[in-house]
Amino acid sequence: MIPLGPPDVRPEDVAAVREVLTTERLSRGPAEARFEARAARAAGAAHAVAVNSGTSGLQLALRALAPERGAEVVTTPYSFVASANALLHEGLEPVFVDIDPGTLSPPADAMDAAVTSRTAAFLPVHVYGRPYPAAELRHLARRRGLPVVEDACEAIGTRIGDDAAGSFGDLAVLSFYPNKQVTTGEGGVVVTSDAALAERLRLLRNQGRVFAEDGFDQVELGFSYRLPEMSCALGASQLDRLEEVVTRRAAIAAAYDERLRELEGVTTLPLEEPGRRVSWFVYVVFVPDSPEGELRDRIMGGLRAAGIECARYFLPIHLQPLYRERFGYRGGEFPIAERAGRTCLALPFFHRITEEQIDRVVETLGATLAAERRGAPTASSRRGR
Ligand SMILES: *Cc1c(COP(=O)(O)O)cnc(C)c1O
């Protein structure tokens, strides 16, 4: 079996975690400070606050801005559900804007045009580690006096010019879930260059308590969203080799691209973006469109039958059952995101993937597509009979 995206954990990571376990400090200790310092540097921000997941981080970032309940936040429908779930947790309403097929994010001016008197913030996402038009959106947001919460959960190491993903929002969030470029097991970090916001985030992640002379004082209702020292130690160790990881992932993307370029019916994402560095989160290709994405799903069946893991990245958020039910979406509202959702296919992509494995994935994908074109039953449809 070729897995989709297992983490790359090395002996030095194991040693760092083991070291923590020999001490008596398993939470709120020196590893947290070390991890936060490295995350802040990677994201080009002054302050970093470690939390127990990227989703918790998004929720705290929104809470720290204290928008009114029921306010609107302009965001993208083409993302992992966490980016909009955080809004629902905070009683905020997502206002989705369709994407540009080139960046896979909504254009900045289209997000700006979705602003109403009820808008409290923008929540853009660097999808797959590919930058959204961050400088443009920041400019438009400042003109309106609205904050930007930058979802950089898939984009640690991404750069626009010399600026790192994580430095474009008033607050930004990184995720360290095991399928991300670097991991803490579970975990996230909120980064900001605003010291007062950082202070609020620290308060909110620890029950809403502030440090007082003789212990802690409860000043407001916060959360229990701290990240354990074991995870922080793993993250600090992983972040030590971020550049190596980003470079290796770009090389794997290039190896796929070279083999896929000639494959009829498969569209790949550009390897190079002028003035930008993509930190590849997943390797996604687009196959021909079909009603309900049934062709893509049959291709996935063919790959899986050959022992190759793959996934849909993403089913657009507004088409998720919860969002259909709550907001009445029926499909057709955001055609570009929906088309991407019907045609996207994530292939195995991880640090230790071999040339032979990449060959096998591409050959199997080619054979499955060719079989579909001939109308011949593939392994998966045969199995179903
Ligand atoms: C991974 C991810 C998150 C956060 O996920 P967690 O599992 O909570 O760390 C948020 N937004 C996007 C776009 C993501 O890909």
C-alpha cells in the first residue's frame, strides 16, 4: 500500500519527546517557549501562542478580535471545513465568495465586494500551501478598517516575496496536524505582531486566567486549549528542518509534474508561481469533470484497488450536509469551487516517497483514465458487480 501522507518522524524528534518525559513538566514549560519562538520565526511574526489544534487557534483568533455575535466573516468555500467551523463556533456567519481557478482562493476585490454593514472580518486561506492574494486583500481590508484572520494552516513555509505566510493577517493560524508539512501530533499556533492580541490569546487558551502575585486570577471565561510539552518538543524539533522539508516536497511535486505532464485528462497545478514560494501541503491533480464527480470517484476506486491511497481535497464547505442544512445551499452557488470539488484528487505525497512509488501512482492513474475513456470496467467497478 502506498499511503497518502504519513508524517516524517526521525530519531532526533523521538529523543526530544523522550527528554520531556524525563522531567516533571509536561505542560507550560520550556518546550512551549522553544516551539513558539521557532513558529514565530517561521511565520515572520513577533508573537506565537501554541494551542492544541489549528481549529482551536482559529477560534481563539476570532474570539480575541471580539466581533459581535451574528456578524459576517467573508471567507472561501474551497477549504478544509475547519476554517468555517471556527466561525460557527463563535456565532459568526460565513459569507462565501467563489474562487479564482488559478489561485484556488477568492480574488481580493471579490472578497471586498462581499462586505456589508454586518461584516466583522476576512478569513482567507492559503489552500494547499498556495498563497491567496494576501497583499491585495490586506490593502483592501485596511481601507475598510476590517481585520484579517489568515488561515495559514496548510502553508507553513509559503512566501510571497520575502514575506512568510502568517505575516499577512492581523492574526494568523498554523496547524501541526500529522498530515501537515511539520507536525506536533495535534496542535496549532496563533501568530501575531500585536502584543496586546498575543496577551489575549494566552489568556484565552488557559481558562481566561491571568497570572497574579499568588497564583492565577479568573478574569474571563476562556478555554483549556494548551499544547502539551511533548507536542511542543516534537514541533520544535520538526521546525528545525522546515527548509529541508519544503525543498523536498517541492522536488516531489516536480517529479510528479514531469510524469503527469503528458497524461491526457490530468491537469496539474503550476510548479512555480512568480514572486512566490509554494510550501506544498498536498499534491492535487484535477481530472475531467463529471456529474457529482462520479468519474473522479471511480478513478479513486481504481487507485485504491491497486493499493494506492488517495483523497478528495476538498468537498466545498457549503456543500457539506451541515452547511446545506443550516444555510440552505443546494449547489450551483459557487460554480468554480464546486467544479474543483468534483475534479480534485490528492495523490500520495510524503517526505520518504520513492521514485518507484511515484512511477506506480502515475502509471496506475494513466491506466485507470485510459480504461475510463474506453468505457471499459476498471478494477473497482468490476469488484462492485
Ligand atoms: C488543517 C487545517 C486546519 C486546522 O486543522 P486542525 O486539525 O484543527 O489542526 C484549518 N484550516 C485548514 C485550511 C486546514 O487545512
